Amino acid sequence: MVKLVNKIVSLRAVDPEDLDFIYALENDPSLWHVGNTYAPYSKFTIREYLENAHRDIYEVKQLRLAICDPYGDVVGVVDLYDFDPMHRRAGVGIAIANTADRTKGYASAALELLVFYAFDHLMLHQLYASIAQGNDASKRLFEKLRFRESGIKTDWIATKKGYINEYFYQLINE
């Protein structure tokens, strides 16, 4: 894989040693709405996923990378999903686990590296992200990296308080 490193973070393939981190992240109910998760994942399921994470993006249509701080500690994950090689596009998801780490520039630095990888190495034409109404931090993050809002899915996400919209963001490689 291409070396994905900048002054703030490095991205690497997820490893079986990341089991506890991924388990905690995937089972954090405060993040479930981001990934459309409705129930906890077992360690068995996550272990199986990690054992197969080495498979090629062209085969499994997704890629998850660990976001590491300058000390090599995993602080989050960034994903390419719904990878479509024919139309040369993929969705992007990102999560920083610890709320205290969400203001250190890790997400922005990781997303910048992922955009580089997607456009320069995978030769994608576009990336996209879906952002729930009220997630202003994600909107700012994606807009900082030149993603532009291109649509709204009205009443798309059911919450305890009613329905909220979801915003569709795109970054076209020109």
C-alpha cells in the first residue's frame, strides 16, 4: 500500500491487534446513527472482519484504515465504502473515538490523506459523504476538504425526536 503519512497522522490497514479498539468504537451507541448501526457487534464478528480486512478493495468494495496519532496509537478509523470501480466513486466515513481527540486535527489530516489515496492511487473520479442534520462538525470537516453539499434527503433519519434530514456531500476530482 502507498505510505499515507503527514505531520499529524498516519493511516494504516487495520490489524487483528485492533480488535478491542474497533469493538469499542463499533459498540459506542453515540456513534450508531453515523453508520446506521442498530445493534451491538460481537467480538467474534469483528475478529472475523479483521481477519479478512486484508482483502482487496476491488473484491470487497470497501476499505477501512486505522488513523494513528504521531505516537502510533490508534485514534479512529476512516472508511471507503460502496466502492464502485466502474463509475470511479466511493463513499467516505470517518470516526475519531475519543471526544477529547476530536479537536486535534486528526480527522482533517486523515481525510486529506484518504482523498489523496482515493484520487491519486485508486484514480477515483469522486468521493461522497452523507451527513446527518445537526452534525455541524462533520459538515465543517468535509467542507474544509472541498466537499460540497449537493443534495438533501428530507426526513431521511428517524430519531427519538422525529425525522431529520441527511445532507449529501461530494468531492469531484477535476
